[in-house]
Amino acid sequence: MNTTSSRQNDVQEALALLAQGRPADCEAALRRVLRRHENDVLCRAVCLDGLGRALFALRRPVEALDALEQSLRLLRGQADASRSSLPLLPGVMQNLAHVRLALGRAEESLALGREAAQLAEQIFGPDSPRLAGALLRLSAAYYRGRDFDEAERLMLRAKAIWEAQDGPVPPELGVCLNNLGRICEERGQFTEGIALHRRAVALRRELLGEHEDTAFSLGNLGVALASDG
């Protein structure tokens, strides 16, 4: 196996642990990969992004922030030298914006989230699911700041992109429907909110079955029904 394949396998195996809900194991594996490939800038950037996500899952947001900021600095430098690293930038920006928002740095989160969405549209196109994901993440910052109009605009655009795609419906559409339902509730539009929550429940039951995300949508529906009497 050549060096590039070995490096990619090491990173993929480490990140798979996070997808399996094992962030502590993921952290340990990524730190080993970082030591093994310390002179590979792109590998370090990808590992630090994954490490930031693992640390955030472990409720260590300050450490997560540092890892993600390092990843973004490395990728920005790589992007200046090689366009091949550009597609990685929007994802790292979104992850960093998410952590900044969790730490109360709302304006920084918004600025970076907007940059990530603009870059995603530039790289992947206006109809790309990657752009839809960036718009959904950005909408969370506007929702947190109670700018419901802008949050709704972004989510409706993301929803339209996902619904226009061929193939399986992405799980992120369930998040979008839930959040749109909550905006309706904030405006006192309970009938519209309940309808959106019912759609989210149906979608998640179809995609996930008995799952914590399905339970979350059921909880949102229950709150909306209670609020409407």
C-alpha cells in the first residue's frame, strides 16, 4: 500500500469511530495519526477538523475551538498553494462556526457561516446538497439571535434544494422541517408548525425507525400540540 493510501485509511478508520458514537476512541486514533503524519499539512488539517468534532462531542468546546482554528489556518494556506484543498474549506468553516456559536461568539459564528455558505455555492453550485447543509447550519445562528425571517429564508432554500434531488431523502431534511416548525411556533402559527413537525416525524420514522432523532421530532410535535391546546 502506498503512503497516500495508508494515510487515507488511517484517517478514515479514525473518523469512523466518531460516526459510531465513540468520540473518545476517535480522539485517541486521530492523535496517533497526527503523530504518524506530522509533516503532511493536508492530513493534519483533516485530522484537526475531526479532532475538533470529537472534542466537541466530548463536551470540551474550548479544545475543539483550538483544533478547528488550527485546521482552518492550515487549509487556508493550502488553498493558496493548491486548489485541490478548496472543497474541504466550507465544512471546516461550518464546524468552527458551530463551536463558536456554542461558546457564545455569535457574530464570529455568523461571519464565518456566511463565508462558508458563499464558498460552498461557489465550489459546488447553487443546487448542491453541500450548499443546503451550509445554509441549514447558518440558519441556526440566525435562529439563536431570534432573526426568524432570515433563519426561515435560509432553511426554505435548503429544503428546496434537498427536495429537488433525485435519490434518497437526506436525514438533514428532518432537521430542517423541525426547525421550520419551531419558527412557526415562535410566531404563534401553531397549525403550520404542527403540520411541519408531523412531516418531520413521518420522515424520520421512514428513514431511521425507532431512533433518538425520531424521538426528538415526536417531542417537538408534542410541545407544539400542547401549546395549541
